[in-house]
Amino acid sequence: MAIPPWFTVTRGDGPIVAAALHAGHAVRPEVEALLALGEEERRREEDPFTDLLTAIAPSRLVAHRSRFEVDLNRPREAALYREPGEAWGLTVWRWPPPGAVRDESLALYDAFYAAAGALLADLAARHGSFVVLDLHSYNHRRDGPEAPPADPASNPEINLGTATLLSDRWAPLVDGLRRALAEADYQGRRLDVRENVSFQGGYFPRWVNSTFRDRGCCVALELKKIFMDEWTGALDGDALAALLRVLHLALPALRRELPSLAGVP
């Protein structure tokens, strides 16, 4: 079976980008031979189907390789898991990857950030400002498929990670996004949408927000896996479609609140 490309970059019109950095599952053969984890264990900690949600935006960044090959949402020096404490207590490797394997994985990392930087710099030049929605999903039934789910009080259905934002310029945009997501209809009810409860945003939004600061922002959206079975990997297509509609309905709020930065140095 052919190994998919490392990632794809889709360039479209408009200042909105959607990213799915943990959507991928494939690993190259030399990495798979070293992994102690089976496919089901890997998939449980990946973010399946988040690549489908990037369809809301005209420009997209989608990773097709597993975070267990290289994690694009961590600093370069931590992009390859080493200890169980870096990977939810999981023993990732049978044997540590040799230098050549590590170098190729880090080349993937470098290529992704070079491509992301080129895309975002172009959007900033063409539109004055941009926003990236960094889409992730998270498990909430870690005690087992038959055990009660994690306490909803500390596990919102959509968690906005905004701790890496460095400018108050983006506060109206974040407020508008949160309201739009919370007010949209999701299968006849409203979703629980809160900010910086269970996640605050990883390295990718930190990099975007520090690199572009007043010209672009990145908000991490951690979506509780209410659209799939996190243990079997089975998709609830209706739930995913409903979530896609919720995200799509939030786009006007982003466009309305995206600041005009003409003349900002």
C-alpha cells in the first residue's frame, strides 16, 4: 500500500485557514517496524476525521502521517515521543529510532512548518490579517468503553485554546467565535463551548501567534469525540455532519470580527 504524502496544503480565497495536524494515521515502514503500539492504540490518540472538518475553510493544512511518526503540534525537540510520560503513559517504541529515521521524521516537520509559513505569510500579505482554526479531538472515555465518561464539568464539547494569543487585538474575534459555536443548533440542542478548560493550545498555535502576532491568529479547537466511538474508531456520520454545520455557521462571525490591519507595521 502506498504511503500518503506527509501533508497537503490547499490555497483558497479568503483569510480563513483550517488545520488538522493529528488527522493522519499512516507511518512509513521503517517507523512501523520500531513501534510498540498497534494500529488501534495509535488511532485512539490520533484525531480521526478532523481532516473532514477542514472543509469549512478555503485554505487548509492537513497532515496525513501519524503523530507517532512526528508530532507537528510540539516543539521540534519534542516532536518524536521518547518517554511514556510524553505519550499518555504509552510505551511508543520497541527500540529507539536510529538517527536516519529521526532525521527523516524531522525533515517532515521542517517541511510542514516551511509550507505553513509560506501560506500564512501570503494570506497576511493579500488580506492584511488571517485566522487559523487548529482542529483537534480528544478522548473522554479513557477508563474504558463501558465506564462512565469523564466529568463534563471539566470536559467541554468544544474547548477553545487561546492561551497562546499574544495580542488583545484578537479578543473580539475569539468572543464572536465562542458565541457563534455556542448558539448554533447541534442535533436539536446547544453545545457546551468554553475557553481554556481542558486544553490551552499546543505548539502550532503558539508558533503562529508568535510569528505573525498582530497580522494573524490561531485558535485551537479541541472537540470532544462525540462524533465517534473513541474505542472502536467507528464514525457517527450524522453527528460529524452536524458538527461540520456548527463550525460552518461560525465562519461569518470570524469574517465580521477579523480586524482590518492596513498600515500595521
